[in-house]
Amino acid sequence: MDIRTYKNELRTKYSDKRKALSKEEKVKLDESIAKRFLNMLSFRYANQILFYASTDAEISTDEIFENALKAGKSCYFPKCYENSQMSFYKVNSSEELVVDAFKIKAPAFETEIYKPQPSDIIIVPAMSYDLKGYRLGYGKGFYDRFLPDFMGTKIGLCYSSFMAESLPKGRYDISVDIIVTEKKVISL
């Protein structure tokens, strides 16, 4: 079996696991992850945070975003383009995010574009992470193209029951530096 087929089977497996979570259980897990994230030194010292706009099926970044705004941090969200490229733009409220052509929330306007600083953090979306920080993404490659040039701290959010011992990885896959679950923070 080739790596793409195997990754697609894993995506189906983790998608089904997500759908099996009750709404109450998901909210509780998401709140625990957000609390751990907000207590991290990486969050405290970051001036700029790159988010993903979470869907109902993903670990929510809403609480982290609201707290980052209150703390005076610059918050950026991705806008994806047809050429498989992705740019991050500054967002000052959730009302500035709209559903785009990819059926995900993205900045409504191309406002202030992200300019990298070493203290930045990016929250990288995934279906699952393994113990080495590699992720099972959604298969579009947007983050695989963006992450090689990112100089800050890469953070993944993952339910502990969704952690894998090992995930298949291709030559372009990049691991995150930290994984935050509802139970602990894993520094890699």
C-alpha cells in the first residue's frame, strides 16, 4: 500500500473518531487544551500567533484567539489560494472571518500580511500527531509548503486518545515542536 492510500485510510479513521465524540465531551476536551495552551511560556512570550479557524470537527482555537486578543497579541489567520499557496493576515475579531471557496473560515480581506519574528508561534491543524511531532494533515499540502520557512515555534493541538505511536511521513513533512493535549504538554 502506498503512503497516500494509507494516510487517507487514517484520515477516515480519525474523522470517524471525531464524529463519535459527543458535543459535551468535545467542549470539555477543547477547554482543557486551551487552558494548557494559555499557561505555556511560549504563549506568554509570543507577540504574534498564527491560528487556524477551527471547524466544528476540529479542536477549537476560539478561546485561545480571544485570550490572545485580550493580551494584546497580533493574531493571524490563513487565506488559501488556488495555487496551493497560503498567506496569513491579521485578524482583530472573529467577525473578520468568512467562509471561503475552500469551505473554511478565512480572513474576509487581505489586511496586514504576516511578517515573521523568531518569537512567533503557529498552531498547526491536524487529524492526529505522533510521538515525534509528525502530523496527519488534511492532504492538501498548504502547511507542508508554509512550514519550512516558518522560524518560530510550531504547536499542535491533539486529543490524547488521537495520539499515534507513529504516523507515515513523506519527505516534505515537518514535525511540530510542542503538542498540547487535554492531559499534558509534550515538548519535542
